[in-house]
Amino acid sequence: MCSVSSIAGAVLAQALTVEIINGHLRAGLVPPVLVSRSLKR
């Protein structure tokens, strides 16, 4: 049960992220993108 609930929670969190990004795009906005400071550019 614990594994399934963790996976389901992760899927729901990712689905929410996708919907928020789609809302930004439909409104003509650029969704914010956060980049880790540990990445070299």
C-alpha cells in the first residue's frame, strides 16, 4: 500500500504541474522555469 500511495501522489503532483503550465500557455503567458544554480550554463 505505501508504494502505491507514493506513486499515486507523485503522479498527481506531476499532473497538477502540467495543468498549471497548460493554463499559462492558454493565457498566452510564459510559464516560469526554475533552473538549479548548480548547473553550469
